[in-house]
Amino acid sequence: MYSQFKDDDGVVFIFADADGELLKSSKFMTGRKYEMPVYKVESNIPEQIFAGALPTTVIFDKRGRLSFKHEGVANYADQKMADFIQKLKITN
């Protein structure tokens, strides 16, 4: 998914290390040859966005509204997810 949208200025990906192990998260991404950067969480995340389940995926629209939330592993190669992101870009 990141590879598909990484050059699209209308889509931003943030991989946040929410368990406080930034080095471990970075090594995980590098070891699997994932290109997405990893960011350290510097403040509390509102519970409506992240309640502690790893991984958690959240998608916001252009206005910052929570549009999708999924706790657990997700299939990011699913065309439905890419279509959803494209639709958000157009409708909001």
C-alpha cells in the first residue's frame, strides 16, 4: 500500500511505534525491506484512535476525521483498501 501511494501528495502514511521500542520497530521494518519510515510516539494517543492493540490501523480523511479503524493484522494489498483511500481523496 505504501509503495502504491508514497509519491501521492494527497496521502500520508505514519508508522508509529506505540510500544516504546523504536529501535525494534525500525529493525522490523528494515528486515522486511519495508520502505515506510517509523516515528516515535511523543505524547498520549486518544483512546478512540489507539486503545493498546498492536497493530492498529487508522485512516483519517482530509479534514482529520477518523474514517477507518482496524485492530489487528490487515491485508494492505487488498484492492478494497486502495479504493477506499482513493474515494476519500475525492469525496472529502
